[in-house]
Amino acid sequence: MHLDALLILAIGLGLLHFGFPLAYYCYLRMLWLNKPWDVRGDSDYKPRVSIIVPTYNEAKLVRQKLDDIASQSYPEDLVEIIVVDSASTDGTAEVVKEWIADHRDVRTKLIQENVRRGKAHALNRALEATMGDVVVITDVDSAWASRDTLASALSWFSDPLVGAVTCLKIPAGRGFVGVEKGYRDLYNVVRLCESKKYSTPVFHGELAAFRRDLLVQLGGFPTDIGADDSHTATLIALKGYKAITVDNATCRELVPGKEYHVWRIRRAQHLIQHFTKAMKLLPKAPREFKPILLAETWLHLFNPWLLLVATVILLYKALTGTAIATIVLVAGIALFLFKPYRTWIVTQIYLITGTIRNLWTKEIAWKKQEKS
Ligand code: GDD
Ligand code: MN
């Protein structure tokens, strides 16, 4: 009798683990994906913008990144670029200095930190030097999909309620692009729908734009956790502004050819740090944001563990001769043929591993993965 209760518990946990995200996804997709925005971008709105490019050992990619920014259609006199380098050892700063010398027409500044204390720390140094109405952060290993990406993203700030804007993401490069694409297809839809409903608590370093005065009010980016972009966006949404993924700005991000798993686990660690901190602010969330933040906190911090517990129980039951447990496990393995399921399970493994790794390292100044 006791053992049967265990089996029921395992199946119940499994159903909850898969059922909740599936219901959340279907709800968002059906109700929100095709809804019109309640905020509107005005393409004539042209705020002054400070683009911060954080660099750590990016000598190979930084020139291309700066070229990409300089080729944007946005009026040059409204743009300043601030590269902030944290003691790179591969000559990044020298490459940036050469680029600046070759592009006197582009207002660009290089800030050099003597010691590497992580991306957020560097962003805060750069923030002090910014003059724009909007501050855009962009990672070196990313590219904006078109010449108009910056203009499109900034146009949303014409609505005074919009406090932060981020892009949709497409993976690029060689290596694990297929796996990464499966993951992105799913999450782009979720982020977009959350944004139409109110705001999304997950932002992307490829293009994360913030109203400067809000950043100043917040005292800059948090340096005690890794997901500086997502956490800052969430704090802005908690203040009652909108922090949104928009559908007219897309970025490509290079996926590492090697150490893909290390990369994914570190990013999972950062998101877990972010939601652990954000969870404490849930009671203060605006009414429309609360269910989104609650759902995402559940999905990142708690839901993965249901799968682990259910699997362990099923394995135990299967090994002790319960046929139903074996059937459920075999079905669970057979489903690996189905790509979204595969993507999902792999993501759960990253989240569980990330939670465990967070016990001894926060990865604030992380190891760079080679992108090609
Ligand atoms: N100045 C400075 N100092 N820049 C840094 C440092 C640092 O200590 N560490 C990393 N960077 C720069 C990189 O050179 C790159 O331009 C950008 O920050 C992102 O670093 P990546 O190594 O490409 O990290 P990622 O793409 O895997 O990280 C993503 O997830 C993080 C959260 O997990 C990005 O979206 C980050 O923005 C995000 O914080
Ligand atoms: Mn990156």
C-alpha cells in the first residue's frame, strides 16, 4: 500500500512537472501571441543613446562588433559607444584603441578596469560615463540582425511606461546551434507573450536597453549575481514600468562550439541567482506582473526538482518490479524522439546542475567559451 502511494506520488509529480509549463505555454500562446501591443513604438522617436559594450578577452570579435554598431541606421549624433574592458590579457584594449583611431567620426570611449570583477561591475563603471536617455548593453559575441535593429528597439521608449526593452534571439555559429535553436524557438514565444501581457523577467545581453534615469535610481546593475540584465529588467517591471521583449528587434548570438554544457549550466546558475533574489520581491509586484514572475520563479527554481524526484521514485519502483513504473520510464525515454521534449529535459538538467553548482560558485567572473 505504502509503495503504491509512492507510485502515485511519482506520477503526480511528473504530471505537475510537465503540466504546469505546458498549460502556461498554451495559455500565453493562445491568449497573447496574436494580441496587439498595449504600448506602441513610434519610429520618429529618437532618444540619445549610450551603447555599452563590455569586453573580456574579445580581441577576435570586438572589431566586428563595433563595425556592426557603427553601421546602424540610427542618427550618429545621437549615439555614443562606451567600451568597458576588464583587464583583458589578449590585447582587446589595443584592438579597440585602433578601431577608435580609425573611426574618429563615431563617438567612442574606452574605459579600462585594472582588475576583472565581472560584467556587472564593469557596466556600472561605464554607466557613470553615459549621457544618453537610454542605455543599451550589447555583448561582443552577438550581432544585431539588421541596420534598423537599434532604431526599432529604441522606438518603444516613446511610450513613457516602457522602462526596458530586449530582443528576440537567434543562435548562430557552428557546434550546438541545433540544440540551442530548439530552446530559443520555445522561449522567444514565451518572452514575447509575457511582454504583451505585461513584462518579461528574462532579458538578453545581446541587446538590453534601459531608461537611464531608472538605472540611476536602482543604483546601477547588481554585482552580487550573474544575470545583471534580467534582474535589472525585473526590478524595473516591479517599479511599474514595462520591461519587454519586442518583435521588431532580433539578435544573433554565437553559440560556443566547445563547452556548450558548461556555458548553459553557468547561464542557468545566473538565472537561478536572479529568481532567488526576485522571489523575495514578489509581494511587491504589480498585479499584472505577479503571475508572470511567480510562474517563471516556479519554473526556474522548483519545477525541475519534481522531475528529478519523480524519476528517482520511478527508477526505484521499476527496479523493485513494478511494471507500471517501467512502462512510464520507457515512455519517458521514447519521447526523446520528440525535439521539444528533448530540449525541455536537457534544460531541466542544466537548471538542477546550476542550482547545485551555485552552492560553491556564483560564476560572477566566468570562464570565456570560445565562439566561432
Ligand atoms: N568588462 C567586462 N568584464 N566584460 C565582461 C566580463 C568582465 O568581467 N565578463 C564577460 N564580459 C563580457 C564579454 O566579453 C561579452 O561581451 C559579454 O560580457 C557577455 O559575456 P559572454 O561570455 O559572451 O557571456 P554569455 O553570453 O554566456 O552570457 C550571457 O548570459 C549572462 C547571464 O548568464 C549574456 O547574456 C550576459 O549578458 C548575461 O549576463
Ligand atoms: Mn554571449
